[in-house]
Amino acid sequence: MFELSHWHPVCRLSDLKSKPIKKKILGTDYVIFKTKSGVGIRESRCPHRRMDLSRGKVLGEKLICPYHSWGFDIHGNIDSPSIGKVECRSQGFETKEKYGLLWFRSPNSTGFFPELELDSYHKIDLSEKEISAPLEIVLDNFSETEHTSTVHAFLGYSEEDLKNVSIEYSGDGTTTHVFNKGRQKKIPFLIRWFLHLDETDEFVDDWTTYFTPVHSVFDQYWVEKETGSKRKDALKIYVFFVPIDESKTRIFVFTYMKYNKLGNLGLNLMVKPAMKFIVRLEVGLDKSIIESIEDKNVSLKGCRLSGFDRVLGMNRTRIQKVYRGLDKNEGNHD
Ligand code: FES
Ligand SMILES: [Fe+2]
């Protein structure tokens, strides 16, 4: 499958205990297991008689199938108590443990690992969510800020200011980029205070979406209305979109922040928990609105799109061409 030539996040490393776990990715169930020397991932269907390997257990360096005790190591080698080494077409995957996640891709793939560029940012949170909607529909939500007026509690624009939000788009063959700027919607005084914001500050949401694998990198910050100068505090949010199957998508959300006002103590005691709460809340609100969409057909035909939506079609084109490696799509949306 072409998509698996890209590095995909699988699960949080902290979720990997002594018991194997099962995750569906791109329609296939995988078992993930941890031995002393590393982490293995393979299809969860046993190649012998299709037992669910996630019901097995790890002994030494092997995952043991609970049915006839075939053993599977983290490199994809298999042995059976009755026939010894088993030659099998199913292979292991390349794996990487980074940023608190397990990542995998097909062996012998080329292409870069999606490194996070964090320079002076502090880690706030890493969360994982399953959303009952196809990849395109989930990405749509994270690709426009029009919904922030109605759906979001804190981050975004208010309904009366939407008309004045500036929207800029660009894209090359493999990425799309959006820049939005407009007056920050009303937020409680305490949050404004610890973020050092003024009531009239403008909120900038500036993001790029990449497609190897599909992920968006959001730079979010505030500017002072009068002077146009950038506030020192800023968020950097990475969202990775992993199709579970055609109707579900798993997202991994990394939240990072630059923070100055209250120093490290304030950051750790107040700002981190507050921003973790805020971002998780917004993503939860996104999930519930996405899941309420009446028709989750991924085609945009017949939709009356607004100025905020232009990037949706551009993203679809790149999902088909760059992520899925397909030439044909429902039309070039660029
Ligand atoms: S089904 Fe797994 S060893 Fe037989
Ligand atoms: Fe949202």
C-alpha cells in the first residue's frame, strides 16, 4: 500500500506495556508489542490460522500466538514449535520511537521522517483521538477557521468579525499553506492576563499541511492591533491525521508553546495545565461537530463553499496524488 511508504504514527509509547495492543490503520489491524530490545509491529492476523495475535503474550524477544505458539520477533521473523523457521511473505516494518510515539512504515521506503521543529518551544501536551469520519472530512475541519466562531470556546474569531478576517492561500505541489488574521474572539480575563493579551489583539493562525504523511503544522500567535507587533507567547500545534479505515480517522495532536510572562514556575503550574485543557477542549469540540456532519461523503461537489474553504479542494488533490500516490482524482481543485 503506497500510503505506508510514509512514516505514520501508530500509538503513544506510554500506552505500550507488557500486553500487546491492537490498532487499525488504513483498514488493516496491527499488533504492537514490546520486548526488551525494542518494539515490533505486524499484522495482527496470525499467518498460520488467522488467530488475533493481540491476544498473545510476549515471552523473551517474541510475541507468542495463543493458538499454536508460533513466535514472532520484532524484525518479522517467525518460528513454529512444530516446523521451526517459517518462511512467510508477511514482512516486518521499519519502526521509530520518537516524540513519545511509535512510528512505522513499509521496509525499504524512501522519504523523510516528519521531524518537529521546536527550537524554543515548551511541550504542553500530546493527545490522541479517534474521529468517526473519513480523512478528508477531518482534515477539512482543521483547514478552515470559519468554524472557530461557533465551535471553539477560546481559539479563533467571533461571528461578527468573520467578514474582516484576512485569508491568504498558497501551495506548491506537495503542501498547502493558509494564513488567517482577525480579531481574537472574547476570552476570559484570566487567560488574557496570563497570555499577556489585550482585548483588541488579533489572532493569527498560520499553517502548512504536508501529505507524507498527512499532517498540519499550526503557528498561532497574537499581534497588538495598534502597533502590529507580535506578542511573545505563541502556540505551535502539530496534528497528524491517520486513516483508521474509510470512515474513521485517528489524530495525534502535539501542543507546544513559547511562553515568557510568568517564567518557568508560571509555565509549569498554570500555563501548561490551562493550555492543555484549552487545546484538548477545542479538539474535542471539533471531534463532536465533525461526527455530527449529516453526509460524510468526501466529494465537495454540490457544497456551497465559502472564502475560507478554498484550501479544501487543494488538500484533496494532494491527498490523492502525494499521500495515496494516485494520478486520478475527482478533478484538480487547485
Ligand atoms: S493460529 Fe497462530 S500459531 Fe496457529
Ligand atoms: Fe477546530
